[in-house]
Amino acid sequence: MGENNAYFDEKPLEDALKNVIREETKSENTPLADNGDPSCPVFVVTAYGRIADGPLKLFKSYGFDKDPTPIWQAARATSATPAFFPPARVTIPSPPGWYVDGGVRANNPSWEAMVEGKQNWKARKCFIVSVGTGVQKPVDFIGKKRTSATATLQSELVQNPEPTVKVQQADSKQRSKAVFSGLQEGLKKAGTKIGGTIKSAARTVQPVTEKAAQITCIPGGAKVTAHIVKALVSLSASSESTHLRVWGEANSQDKSAQFPYFRFNVLRGMDEIGLEEWRMAEAMADVTRSYLDSPDVNEELRKCAEGLQNPSAFESM
């Protein structure tokens, strides 16, 4: 961690973004908003830096509320993953504001894409293709300990009049399995106010991606163990719950509301590769090729390609 409390310096990323945009558009400050009829509407997901539990902020290239924000600033905002990069300051439009990666709330933005698509085209159906970054290990709140249903929070928490939380230093592989490890600091502070039973705590913090801020409302003076902190952070980075939610919409009991939904997500191998381990690109390519070569995935790819080429064929669904 440097002076900016992040693993990486944001300046090289900003310079790279500006260079690419300048080469393509002749200006590094080209706005995200399309001036004409957009052939490809685009949005990126961010969260407000100071009110991360509030509504998500979508920077859009389309619509009546399209954003004049420079493309590079929107890109910085949506990639400002806590602990990896510092928050991004967006200066246009005025007044300026601070933003972080929307992944802290919508690590899988499929639901937002579905809602935006239906609103933008005034349609009841959509065609969604979701590409994951690899199936991760399941979130485990129990760990090695076995507790009864009536166990109190003392089995996982230690009473302390002035509690502190000691989180074990993660090694290079562990460091980013919970992608948004920067949330740990906030959860450590919140942990000093947690009390009551595990059951009541779970009721308050779930779903953590939507109600993480409520942790600080739990009274008491206990501290959370490193295991639970890690589990909460992992849950905030999970994409599977959103996948199941969108799948449920796509396969609605109301057949007239069903729509094509394809989810491609490497099943094995990715959980051992950290978010920041860009030197592992060849290993990522190997496990991805193996996944794509499996017969069932190959068939799904074929159906997806046919649907994208001829979407009207799915209107009878």
C-alpha cells in the first residue's frame, strides 16, 4: 500500500486510457455521451465513493441523461476497485465527485443491463450474454468450526471493551480471492460495533451487497474474527446470486416474458488466480480454452451466435 492506500498507482492507468482515446478520437477528453444516433449504447457501473450503499451510478453514452463525462474518467471510475486503485475523481459534470468500482455492489452487472435494455428499447424481452471471470470458491461463514444452532456470537466473536480486529496478512494467492479486499478495513471498523447473536447479525447484513452499511447499526462491543470478515468481503464480490436472479427472469413461469440468456463462466482454475496477477494471462487462456472446448459449452456458443445473428428468431419464445 502506498500513500494513496492502494496496491497500484492510478497514474499509469490514466495515461494509458488517455493515449488510447486520443489515438482513436483525436482528443483525450472525448465525452462518453454520443452526439448522434448511437449504434452501440454503452454504460459502465460505479458506486458513489462517499455513499457506496446508495443508488448505483451508471455512466451512459445514451438517453436523455447521457453523461458528458470524459471516457477516460468514466473508465477510471468503473475500475477503481477498493484497495487496488484509489477512488476516481470525476470532474465533469460539475460539481466534481468521487466514485469507486460498481463491483462493490454489482460485481455481475447483468441485472442492470437487463433493466437498462428494457427501458432503453421499451421492450419486454431482451437477449443477454453474460461473461464471467471464473467460478470462485464458495463463501464459507462456518469455516473449520462446527457450532450448534443455539451458539451465541461468542463462539465466533470475542468480547472486548475496546475491540480491535486482526486480519491475517494474505499471501499472493489469498490476497485477491476476495476481489474487493479493500472492504476489509471498513468491515474491521464496523466489527467493533457488532454484538448479539450470529442469527441476528446475519439477518441484518444480508444481502451484504445491498445492506453492508447496516453492519454499523448493530449494537454491542464485540469484534469479528478474520474468518467472518473474509467471508463478508467474498460475499460482496460474488457474481452467482445475480446470475441465478437473471436466470429466473429469463426462465419465468410466464412464457411470454421468457428471453434468451447465456452465461459463460470458466468452471475450474480461475479461483487460484488473483485479480492483480496479470502475468498469469497464459494460465487464464489455457483454462478458458479448455472450458470452451467442452461439447456442452460449444453447443451453447453456437446457439448464442445464432441468436445474435438472428434475434428475431427468438421472438416466438
